[in-house]
Amino acid sequence: MSAWFGLDRELVERLVRGLGGLEPAEAVGSPRADGGAEHVSEADDNVGITGIRAAFARAAWTMIAEPGDGVAGLVVGALGPAGALSAVLDRVGPTELQRRILGSEWFSGSGSTSADADAEDPAAMPASRVLRSALERWRPRLVSADLVAACETAIEVGVRLLLPGAPGWHAGFEHLGVHAPHALWLRGSPDVPAEERAIALVGARAASGYGEHVTLEAAAGLVDRGFAIVSGAAYGIDGAAHRAALGSGGVTVAYLAGGVDRPYPAGHDALIRRIREAGGAVISESPCGSTPSKWRFLQRNRLIAAASAATVVVEAGDRSGSINTAGHAASLGRPLGAVPGPVTSPSSAGCHRLIREYAATCVTNATQMAELAGWTAVDADAQAFASPEERRVRDVMSARSPRTVEALAKASGLSPREVTGVLGALDLAGAVEERERGWVLVGGRA
């Protein structure tokens, strides 16, 4: 009976297929002529042997390498996930591993942008001592039984393995270069992570009443403008952002620092479950069974920044972890916003620092936050703003949550008859749509 990576081939196939249908559909990689590492591109064929091996290897790399390990990213990028894993299993030495990397097409320039990007980054310049250190930290963690158990747990609780290039994989992750995730573990809707109209709302765990109020108003307003909310499911600002998005009928995505089978913090177990059940997603770079750590929290923050069109820090102390998220957003060239607070409040000192030192844009409401991500309040169809009544109706409408004529009348201060007339005009202009539970804005207008 044939074996892959020291495991029965049928077991590997069963695990990969059980982790389910999120794999890319086209293979362009092929075994290397030297018989060593197998190069598999980001478009792995998960229907064939090459794709199954690559998918399982990527799952393994999420276990043996810590999130954001640039050396692991370089080795996998150069040799392919299966080839890189085989090199670790076969106890290839650092000198031989370096020879394979330097001889790969990826490193020589056909597929690599990271190798030349930062000559000071040790992950971008393989050397025997760097690779020796990496192999020493990877090999003790490559335990077949642990990997199989993690995959079995994932299948049991309905977790999917999301691979680079697959539907649902956010294009922004590629901007992380060699620090991009090898794969992601996902519970919830598989398409949500790729949402381009997404804004990250982050901030302090020990949030003040002011911070939570601003977060609730901002998240609800962004949902009304058609944005998904991305955050980290922590106490304070993160939790308020997720709850407001859910309460407004929107979509929200939570990135965790530990396995998605272990909701963290435990006090947000119900919230994390609601995120999944409401059409959102809960995602982690670490496999099932993994516990959160300070390092994993910091690395998780780069995914939040990369998966968002803009990042807004609502409230943060001078040493808040959300400053780290802001740093990642800035390094990726993503728009960065910060909400000001009282100058006497230590809870807002981090936001003021971002405005002063990171050139963050000062934002105070959902409209300004949406504008960071390219949204504009100027409607392409000027007829939609033909009267004050139309403005008032549009102001209280949502792009996601249907609202009845009675609800719109109450919120706008107009009579139901006036609202009905306005909706008729907007419907003819293609600016609104009637659904089973009421009316919504359409056509990208907010």
C-alpha cells in the first residue's frame, strides 16, 4: 500500500476530501527533474494526486511553522508545499535545502517578488545557518499523529481548509509575501473571506462606554453602506463591532489566534457561534487544537489588515495590540483611520499616536470610515437626490437589511404615503429594490 509523507495514501486522500471543496481546480506544477522537491503553484489541482498532496502539505505547514514564519514561506514558495514538507521529513540538511531553493524557478525570479524585496530580511536571503535554525524548530513539531488528529477534529466540527487561489481566498493575503499564510482553517461561509467591501474595526479590550458607543454606530453605519466588518472577536471594541454588524443584519468575519474549534475568549463562545450561523466566518491560521499565544495574536493582526480595504482603530491605549494591526495596515499600504477621543483619556492615547506618527486619517463616523475604502456619498444617478423627501428616505435605508414602509416612515419623519411615493420614484431609477421583508438600497449605492 503506497504512502505519502509517511502516511497511508488513502488516509491522506480521505482527510483532504473531508476538509472539503475549497481547493483550486487547476494544476500547473509538476515534479522537479532532480527528483527532490515537488514544485506546486498556488493553483494546485486538488482533484488529482498533485493537488491532494499539496493540500495536505499546506495543512501540515500550518502546524509545523508558526504564523508569519517568513523562512517557511520562502521554502514553500520555492519548492512547493509538498516538496518542502518532503525535505523536512527526509531530514535534508540546510546546505542541500539551500541548494534546492537557489536552484528553483521561484527564487530565480519567475515567481518570486519577495526574494528581492528586502535584502535585509533573513527570510529573503536563505543561508545555511538560517535554514538550520528553521529545520531545528520545524522537525520536532512534525508529528503525524498530531496532524491527523487536527484534521479529524476539523472534519468532525465542520471546519474547511481554505487554500491560496481557491474561491474565498482573499487576494490581499498575497501582499504579505513570504509571510502569507500557507492555508486557513474556516468555519462558516466559505465565500465571505474574499469580500472586497470589508473594513476592519479594531481597538482596546478594555473599551470605555465612549469607545463601544462609537463602534456600535460605526459598524451599523458601515453595514448599511454595504460593508462587511472584520475584527478579532476579542472583548471590547472587537466584540462590539461583531455584535453591531450582526444586529444590523450584516456580515462579519472573525480572525482567531487559536484553533477555530476552541472559541477564544471563552466568554465570546455564543458570539462566535452567531457569526458563523449568520452567514459570516470564523478563521484561523492555526489548526484545530491550537491554543492562542501572544505571538499568534500579533500575527493574526496582519491577516485582519490584509483582508480589509481599510482599517479603523476606534479606541486604543498607547500599548494596545490594535496598534500592531494598524502597523500592518500601514505597511501594506492600506488606508488607516483612527477615531479621536478626549485628550485626557488614556484609552484614546493610541489613536492620537496613530494620527500623529502613522499619518492615520481622523475619522468620526461611518461615512468617513467608508470613504477610506473608496466609498462615496455622491450618487451617480443625480435623480436620486431630486427632493428633500428622497434624501430623508435614503438616509434611513440599508443596503443589507430590508425595511418596511412603516419603519421607513417612522425613521424619516414622513408619512407612509410620502414614503411610498419616494420609493416608487427610486425604484424606477433603479436605486432601491423591494424584497420579501421590505425595501433595500441596490446598485452599490449607500
